[in-house]
Amino acid sequence: MDARSVLARATGARPEEIRAVCWSFAYFFCLLAGYYVLRPLRDEMGVAGGVRNLQWLFTATFLVMLAVVPVYGAVVARLPRRVFIPVVYHFFVFNLAAFWFFLFFEIEKTIIARVFFVWISVFNLFAVSVFWSFMADLFDTAQGKRLFGFIAAGGSAGALLGPTLTVALVELIGTANLLVVAMLFLELAVFFAGKLEIKGQHTTTAASLGGGWLAGIVMVLRSPYLAGIALWVALLSVAGTFLYFQQANIVAAASDDPTVRTRMFASIDLAVGLLTVAVQLLATGRLIARFGVGAAVAFLPLVFAAGFAALAALPALAVVIAFQAIQRVANFSVSNPAREILFTALPREQKYKAKNVIDVVVFRGADALGGWLFAGLRALGLGLPAISLVAIPAMAAWFALALALGRASSKSPGSGATASR
């Protein structure tokens, strides 16, 4: 059996798709490796900036998103894909270089910690949204069901390497120099994205999209299907924010040592990466093919409902760590690849513009809403167990919405350019 046959069996790809799938795997690997080098720093800086200030940081993130999305829309409308994707990532590399300067020379540490928290929250959603828009542009729905699990495993493998490097290097080279490591990974991601462009250069997908800079918002408002996806994402974000605030409160109470907290956050990321990559490589494609997209996107609300019930019964460090790890594995290995398949049958402009609005504005807007809801419930005197109980009915509504989206997606024929052409 030759190497191509082995890769075909491992990836679920047909021979003519293998090269594009491998470049996609490498692209996502580098992208998330760079992000997960930084993620523990974000979580530590969120705690360092004050747990009771988190809702303000989430609100600031949303406002920055509102300012940035029209700029992104204008760039996407005017530049071909082979140009705007490197432009986006090089812009983030330049930002990291600036943060390295301030952190290395310890200039305004508290302010920079809060700005960095906001920046990385923006960076994460934009960088990943651009990646999955690209994937939805290259692969059609049928390909997505077979291949997105393996491609997502590239990101999970990167998410495994990133915190491993952070745990190993944070005391050796210092926090600031971890940003240099992240910059190198982002530049590698640009390189692999370029390889995919070479593969797809003979398709029409490389042309600029045209249209207005606010077109994505209009698309979401006019389409019940897109609005449904947006609501699914909003409920995910609110649920994740409630869990994040629970985690921040419990971890802050457990330790006041920033190094210990950074290593704790990195260790969670490491455990999530190990579990996720195993599921994605062995089961994601088969699960989605067997049970369908609807069941896959409905799995995550069930996990959140069970997790909040567990936190209501026992709001302890071990429980919140286990809940965080399990929901992220369920999200990254099953529900998120399935959600990305929902976009594959849409027109190109919706894949980039409407998807970006959903992934960025809706997600971070719901983050801000979730943050203020959590703060409001705390102000009313509710403890962590009571807040967990309040969240469970919303998880039931989220589950019903997921099943409805699955039914709607099954009625849409797959379309779009494929990487094998």
C-alpha cells in the first residue's frame, strides 16, 4: 500500500483531494498552535486585570468587533482571496510585535494586560473565521462531511502543541517571548494558505467578492437560516461565558500565584487537545455521517446542560476543569465541524461576509451580554450554583434550535467549488 493510499484511508479523502486536505490540516495546525501558545496568557491576564472587570473586557471586545467588521468587509469586497487572507494574518503578526515590546519592557502592565485580553479575543475569532470561510469555499457539503473532521484535527493537534510549548517555555524564556513563538506559527499558517491558493488558482473562488461593506449584516437579518445559525452561536457564546466566569471565580479562589494559574490554564488546554484530536481522527467523520449534522450540532447543548447541573451540585475546581474540558472536546471535535458544514452550501459572499458577522460580531456580542447577565445575577445575590441552574433552561432551547438547523440543512443541496477540481 503506497503513501497516498495510507493518507486516503487516514483522512477520508479521495486521491485527488489529498494534497488540499494535507495543506488545510497544516494551515489549521499552525494557526491554532500560535493561538494556544497565547491563550493561557489571555486567561491569566483576564484574572490579573480583575475578575470583577471581566464583563467590561467582554464589552470592550464586542465594541472593537463592531469597529473592525466593516473594515474587514471592505477589504474582502475589494481584494481577491489570495491577497486578503495574508493581509489579515500579517496584520495580527504586526500587533503581536507591538505587544511583545510593551510586555518585554514592562510598560503599563495592567493596561496592556487588559488590551491584550481584548485583542486576542478579536484575533481568535477573526483568524479562525477566515480559515473556515476558506474551507467552505474550497470544499462542498459532501466533502465537508467526509473531510472537515480530519481538517479540524489539524487545529486540535496545534491546540495540543501550543499549551505544551507554553508549559515548557513560560519559565525558561518568559511570558513576553512566547509572543515571538506565536508570530512564527502565524507566518507558517500564511505559507500553507498560499499552498492552498496554488491548488485552487484555476477556480473562480479566487476572485474578489464585491458588494457592500455591511452586506454581511444585511444577509443575516434577511435569511432565517443564517439567523438560526447566528442564534445557535449566540447561545453557545452565552453558555461559554457563564462557564468562563465560573472558572475565573473558582480558579481565582484556588490560587493567587499568576504562574500557577497560567500553568493550570495551559494544562486544561493540553488535556482538551489530547482528547479532541483523538476523537476527530477516529470518530468525527463517522459520527456526522451516521447521525447527521443536526444531531452533531445538538450534542453540545446537551453537554452544557449536564455540566451546569454538575456545577450546581458541586461548584468545585475539579468540576469546572472537567466541564470546561468536556465541552471544548464536544465543541471542537463534533459540533464545530458540523456547524461549519452548515455554511458549505451557501453562496460565496455569505461564506465570507455573513459568516464573519456571525462568528465575530454575534459571538462577541453574546459574550458581552453573557458577561453582564452573569454580573447582574451576582449583583442580585445569586451564588455560582444558582447561576448554573438558571442556565439550564436556555440549554434546552439551544438543543431544539440545533435540531431545527439540522433539518433545514438537509433540505439544501450541496454546492460550491471543490478542491479536487
